[in-house]
Amino acid sequence: NFRGFAKASRRRWLNGWWRRRGNPIPDMILGQETNHHTTEEKEEIRKQWKRAWQLEKTKNPLSHWQLSQTPFSGMGILVSPTISDRVKPWNQASWTEMIMAVEMDEWLIINVYAPAKKKEQPHYFKDLEQWLTQHDTIILGGDFNCVLRPSRDRITKRIPSTAACESLPLKHLMNKYDMTDGVELHHDLEEEDEKIEALRYFTRWIKDGASRLDRFYVKGDAFQATQAVQVTDAAHDSDHQEKNGPKTIGALLQEIKGGNKSTQNNKKRNISRQQQTSQTGAARSFGVRLKGRDDETRRFFKRNSEWQRDQSITDI
């Protein structure tokens, strides 16, 4: 999800893939919330992506775009020159600012951007079904704005969510057409003891929470060909991220570290207050003279309260 893709950051984002040393540029990139509204903008982005490959003219398009009609929409599919001759738009007359698809050989690759409003999602997923009926091999990827397994795919208040499936229509659709979550090819998400590296699993991070809204579902030959699904840094942060969120995983970890530090400070203050309360209570029990010296306070309080040492505070 580009989350804005403002003009000021487009060129840096497109060219940024070349600065990812040791990481090859993906053969295909599915983008959502491109937020481009005019044909002129679309053509300029196409040219910028070509220039990122140091190309002026190409026999086949290196990118396909669908214009935005609202501030938070728009779609794009970017491809590398090595596969551009095999990628063709599919069902282009039905493209919208929330869904588009291309064919590569006999594979169908669908780019989805489900509505953020829950009441609009059932209708969207109902319309999605018509895109799944004509191909044996499908890759369905994008931002689904919901999770089907909250206990695994959503963290709230720093603990796994206990909510129910967030979209039964999507769950039924994936089951009906035998679509498999790409992550499940290498992780048994039903097994509670299955260990998952959070930074390579969750795709959206907020304060005290995370979620896996961005996913890939596969079927047919794509099921056999999928080797791994993991989360990596994008080439450049989008305009929305620059304003409202951490720019990198490192920045995110610093934010979490700061939150932990704040929690630790609160804990220290609580302990200090508890110690003061205990000292005052001890003084009242054993006499005002205990307030005179700290060592006397500790000695007398320890002698008379040692039984409490192994009790939880809720039982006292």
C-alpha cells in the first residue's frame, strides 16, 4: 500500500529500488492507494519507472495504472523489463480504482484494495468472485483491510487479538475457490507453538499493535511455485508514512523501545509509591519511632511481613 504516493516522493520511491543493495528488484509490484488522478500524472509515473530502469522506450509497457477517483484509492502494477513481454492487462474494462488484474502466460495476477469501511467489504468481496472463475492458476494479492485469523494476524494492546474472523464473505470465497494463504505453505498457523518472526510477518504497525492486512492467496501452479512469503522494507516510504508513521523497521523498534521505557518508568514510580505506603503502614503498626531511620524501618517491617513475600498482591 503506497498510502498516498505524493508527487514529492514518487521519484524517490521508484528509483529507490536500485539503492536496495543485495536485494534484487521484484519482477512485479502490486501497489494500492496510488492517489493519482489525471492521465498526465499516470504518464509521468510510467516515464519515471522506465527511467528507473534507464530506459526511454520499451516495446511493452513496464507498468499498468488505474486512476483514482477518491483521495484514498488508485491501483498500479509495475513489472521488470525481463517479464514485460509476457504481462498483458486482463479484463481491463472492469478495472476500478480498487481492483485490477494482468495475465502472465496462463497465470492471473489480481491486485486488490478492499474498502476500509467494514460495511462496504461484503459487496466488494462478492464482486471479487467474478475475477476468480476463469483461470486455474491465480495469485490474489493486495491490501484486504481485514484479517481472517485475528489470533495470528492482529495484535492489539501488545497481545494477540481474541476477536472472531473479520470477514466471513472473504473466508468463504477463499475456501470456495481453493485459494491458500501463501504464508500457510511454510507455517502451520493453526498450531499455537508455531514461531513466527513478527517483523517478517506483520505488514502494518501502529502504537501497541500490528496486523497482516497485506496478503497473497495462491492456487494452481502458483501454489506449487511459491517458495516463501515475507515482509521487507519498501524502497522508499510513502507520503502518508512520512507524516504519520515510522519510516523504517529501525524507527519502529525505537518507538517500541520508547514505549517499553515509559512502561518501565511507570513501574518504578508504582514500586516507589508501594514502598512509601508500606513504610507508612509499618510506622503506624510499630510506632512513630520507625520513621526515624531507614534501616530500622527495613528491619522491623521485614521481621513482621516476611510471610507476604511469596503471595501475589491480589491475595493479600
